[in-house]
Amino acid sequence: MTERTTRSAVSFAHRFHLAGIEGSYPPGTYAIEVSEEPVAGMTFVGYRRTQTTIELPSNKAYVSRQVVEIEPADLEAALARDLEAGNGKS
């Protein structure tokens, strides 16, 4: 078996930031890509996450976008903050 990749999108209603990544980013929909590899030696098919990335606008004039590796927990925290901001708790 080989590595598999899952693509999805997340939407932010408010400006957001991610832990470990400099700057903040505007509201919008962002592409997420998760790479996983099969776990060997099991009696059933299982996968282990190897990488999660998000496509962000670049802060450099000569590059329009950047793909950055992130921790899934940091993405979940940013989405939770965005939801709280929409509920007036921020």
C-alpha cells in the first residue's frame, strides 16, 4: 500500500492566526491537505497521519501563495477561536 492524501477545505469568518506561523490571515476558505501512510503489521487497514498542510496567501510580493505544514490541533484551535468570535465571545 502507498501513502494517501485527503484534500478538504476550512472556512474562517474572521481574521485568524495559527500557532507557529507568523502573521494573521484574512477570512475566507483555505485548502487543507492531509497525508497518511499505512500502518504495517495490523490485521486490519490502518493509517497514520504524516503531514497536514494549509494553503495560505503569501506575504511576499513575488509569490501569491504558500503551503505551510501545521499541527491539526493548532488548526482546530484556530477554528474554535473563529467560532467564538462569531458568537461575540472574543
